[in-house]
Amino acid sequence: MPSESSPQPEPTSPQSRSPSPSPRDTLTLRALVSTKDAGVIIGKAGKNVADLREQTGVKAGVTKVIPGVHERVLTVTGPVDSVAKAYTLIISQLVAASSSSPVTSSPSTIHTAIRLLISHNLMGTIIGRNGLKIKAIQDGSGARMVASKDMLPQSTERIVEVQGSPEAIGRAIEEIGKCLLEDWERGLGTVLFHPAGDDRSSGNRRSGPPYSLSGLSASRRSNGDGTRGRQSPPGSPSPQSPTSAQPAANLRTQNISIPSDMVGCIIGRSGTKITEIRRLSGSKISIAKAPHDETGERMFTIIGTPEANEKALFLLYNQLESEKERRVGREQQQAELED
């Protein structure tokens, strides 16, 4: 079940149905869809999404429309095979609705695509050592998978576009889902992506921040989703020092991977930036001295209350975003000078 804090799913999303499957068998898989396709998925008066739930037993919902934003997030939760079946039905529905739909990319026999939102920390699980896992999924399903290199703005999610027939995509999604469940702990601490307007980075959106944090405890095995419950917006001032005022039993430990070339910008000169993040969040943050696998990424361990960790994550990723923007700006300046 979605752990999003903003924006909320459409009213068509069920509040409660039959008892939820065991957490270890439950997958939450999100996808980025156009506003037009979201309308098809929901259907008139919510009929299509209601039929989808009835046929597959999943929980499904689409985030609300944001003025000026042309994309929405589809969330499907349930057992892996049911989630895969639901996506197959959704994609078939989109293809049938309009041959000119944005998801149709080839005039040949039904060939379409869906953009899955996958936690950056789980990409290695899907790609596998030397790309063997992603190749096996593609060969077994008949679908093609293209993973984006960069994380989406204000989040730690990346897009994995799955291309092929609806049936091939469904088979690939089932295998992807199994990978996500097998290595679910790596998804803890994911900052979820929410489509937002151009002012998203300035924090001026009145409808709430274009991100939410999840994975604050290991209670659900899903694509980066964790405990469900109301959380304070990241970056909001804490009424008290989280670690000193809270009982030790409420402490959580989270591990996140950071690209090695970005570690220096988070630490700062003489450790000034990481010291400031520790002070503002109240969390204890330690950094591995060496990369933890072949990706060359370094592991950051964050220990604190859910609220403190949430703020620490926001501050860490905010620093990453600022550094990425600085580097892009520098590259553009160099390109202009060369011209």
C-alpha cells in the first residue's frame, strides 16, 4: 500500500479491502503515466480501476492532478503475480483506448511501454552483476528494459522503461517484482518521486513538497516503501531534539548508497556539511570508508528516530541535488566557452 504523503491518491483508491497479504509477499510498484492515460486507468466514475481491483485483488490508485503538471503516479500493491497481472491489464487498456496514446511507440504489432519508478538503491538488484539479471529478464519475458542513469528530481527513484507487448511487459514486471522483494532491505529510505511544477526546487508549492520519504522501518517488503503513517514534512522544524528526547526503543537504522564522486560534496570541507546535517536532523550518520560493491557507491548509515532520519535523508538528498545542479551549470559554462 502506498506510503505517499503528498499528493494523496484519487478518491477511487480503496481505503480497505480484504485482509492484506503477508508483508513479505506484498509488492508496491509505482509507474509514471501521463494525465491522459491516468484518466483511462481510472475510467468514468472510477469504473476501470474498480474493475481492475475486482479482477486482480490488488490495491490501485493514481495521484491527484496538479495544475500545470502533465504526469501522475500510478501505484499498484499486492502479491507479485497480481501486480504483474494488473499492469498487463492496464497496459492493454491504454493500447486499446487510443492508438495515438503516448505509450504506443511503434506501428508494428502491439508494442508499447510503461515507465516504472524504481528505487536507485534497488537498480543493482534488477541489473545484476555485469548486467546478467536484466538480460535474463529480457530474454525470458521478450520485453526490452531501459534504465535511466539519473535519479528523478527531489527523489532517489529512477525510471526503468519496459517495452514490448502488454503480455511481455507483464512477464518482465513479475520478474522485476521478485527481484525487488528478494532484496527489499536495499530499498529502505527511498525518497519517492512526485511530479511537480517548475517551482518544485524552490519549495514554493502550496500543495506540499514534491517528495515523501519511506522505508523508515523494515515492516514491508516493497519497492522502497516502509511503514505507513503520517509523517512530518521533511525539512520542517522539529519541536525537540529527536535523539535526546525520544526513547532508544524508537530508534531506526537506515542504510543508503551514495555515488562515490558525490560523497565529498556531502561531507564538505573539513566535514562541515555532514556535521551540519547531523546537527539539524539529530540523527547519527556514519560513512563507509570504501565502496560496498562493484557500483563504487559508499554506504551511509543513519541512526535516529523516524522523524530525525526523515529530515537527515531530506538534507542529504537536497545537498546531492544542489551539487548536481552546480555540475550541470559548470558543464554548460564550459560548453559556451568552447563555442
